[in-house]
Amino acid sequence: MRIGIDYTAAVRQGGGIGRYTRNLVQALAALDQHNEYVLLAAGGWGSGDSRAGWPPNFRLRSIPLSDRWLNIIWQRLQLPLPVQLASGRLDLYHSPDFVLPPVGRTPTVLTVHDLSFLRVPQFFVPAFRSYLEGAVTRAVRRASHILADSESTRRDLGELLAVPLDKVSVLYPGVEERFRAVEDSEILAQVRARYALPERFVLGVGTLQPRKNFQGLVEGFGRLVAAGHDLPDGLGLVIAGGKGWLEEDLLAVAARHGVRERVVLTGFVDDRDLPALYTLASVLAFPSWYEGFGLPILEAMACGTPVASAGNSSLPEAVGDAGLLVDAGSPDELARALASLLLDEGLRARLVEAGRRQASRFTWEQAALQLLDVYRNASNRAGSWVHCPPGKEKE
């Protein structure tokens, strides 16, 4: 069987969907040596190391147009130029990034990570929201099968886009093995110096955009400080993430709540520094208004950092029984949760241990095995799957 996968995000993006795609496809490559895969990268593969290390049954192909131009051709103009012009014949095509190109009659698998543009549209630029509404709606109608990052997103697909739920499978992302407590003091010192981190701090992570509710985090931190708890000396709030859209002036919010000097905005953080950043943090606070899953929660847990998270959308699925859930709209509730995690050593120890167990349940190998099952089911209808005994994909 010849399977095409859009690998563009993996080549172009360091984090987000790029990291998701890299981890999932690399885990797939370690498991399946029977079927042939064609990885497609719009605009070419560049000069990085993304070409190296693939097994013989994985073929790399470039599409000689940028993803921007392909978006115009395929999504905005909806011209029926099939992806097979670049890939050659395909028995199945998988897009891990919300939208589908023209593929003729070839069966398709589509990954929809979230429906934030429909569930919380107020946090989107209108033109971008309108584009997503059209492109994603068309894609889910055309897809043979859909993968969602969580049960929450699966429900949203049914409720908001009327997708039959038997057409949707939940495929949870995994936690990379590199996410564990960093013990090298030199690495920790370098990361602390690189981002000017205080000795003790509450951590928030994510692109600076309103959906992440960093304003609520700053307000909750301000109320924590104002409550008069016996907090660690110099406790700070570190918000790690690059600039997004519709971002608020977080330092002005911090000044209004009397914590301007305690707040550090790191800007973009190198993906390689994340394990050390989580290790250095006293608590991860994740008060987002909506998430398709919430992988930073599990990454922090894997590094031994306790978590206070909003209890909406998919976030309870990530947290399980290993963290504290709060109302995203209540800074007071967030402040109380942070105080508990900072000051109650017994609670903290229990949640650190529970967090490591929770994170260990989510692996990329498990995700890749499930993906193979989805490919089998989608392709069996077309009669093109290369059959091998269960669990024998590596042989």
C-alpha cells in the first residue's frame, strides 16, 4: 500500500502541528516496514536534517510551490489540481493539518486538532476565522476518516459540524521521552540565565494570544501575592511564548495588580529548552479558555512539575486525577490552587507522583500503533492494505 502524508508542517514549524507531525510520523517509521510512505513537503525540504534517517519504505517528495500558494490554489480558489501530481499514485492520503487537497477518489484520513475557531470565535481575526470555517468544513465532509486529539474535539466535531461520530477516532498525542526532570545543574543554570528566570516561579506557556487567558493568569497571580500567604521569597510569574495575535498588554495588566516587577515575558523559547524550563518551574498554570488537548500539561508532569489547569474543553482529559482544575474565568480560584500547590507539601508530592504516572500513559508509539489501525480500516474498504500479524509491523 502506498500512503501519502503531508509533512509540510514538520519541515516548516518547530512546535505545534509541526512537532506533532514529526513525532507521529517518526514513530510510524519505527513500526511499519511493510507499506510504502510518501512524505510531501510544500516548498521543498530545505537544508536541515529532516531528510536524514528515514527507512527505505519512506520516500520524500517536494511540491514545487510554497504552502501559501497551495493554500490559494487548493483552499481559496478550490482548483482541482490533485496532490498526486507530486506524489504519484496513492492508495491513501493523510493530512495532519486540518485541510485536504484534491485527491480524486483516493481514501483520506484527516487530523482535526481542535475547533477553537467555532467554539471560541471571539479570539480569532475575522478573516482567518472565515477561512477556517470554509476550509475545515469542506475537509471534514470529504474525509474518509477523521482523527481528533481528544474526546472533547470529537464531541465538538459532532456538535458543531454535524460529523457522524463513527467517522471520528480519538488519537491522543504522546509525550516525548526527552521530557523528564533535568538533573544537570549546568544546563539548568544556562536556561535560567538565558531567559532571566527568578529563583522560584509559576510558569505559563503558549503563544501570546487571548485564548490562552494569560490575562487571567496574571490576575490570579496578583491575587495570590496580595493574599498574604507565606510565599517563597521573590516568587515570580514567567510567561513563555512568542507573540501571537490580538494579544493584550500583559505587563500593563501586571502593573494594575501590583506585580509588574515579578512578571517575566521570555518571548520565544527554544523547544530544546522546554524540559529545563519545566524542571525549574515550581508550578505550571494553564488557565486556557479552550484547547484541543493540552500537551504542555503532560510535558510539565513528566518533568515533575505540578499543574493547575482550567477545567474546560479537553483539559480534564490531559490532567486526569493528577492536577488541580479551576474555572478559567475565576482568578480567585486560580490563586487558591496556586497557593495549595506552592504551600501544601503533601499535596504537591502526591500530585508530582501522580503526574508522572499520568504522563507515562501517553506515548508516540501508542499513537502510531493506533494510526496504523486507522489506516488499515480506511484502506481495507479499498482492498489495498499490506497485511501483517498484529504487533509484527517491525518484522
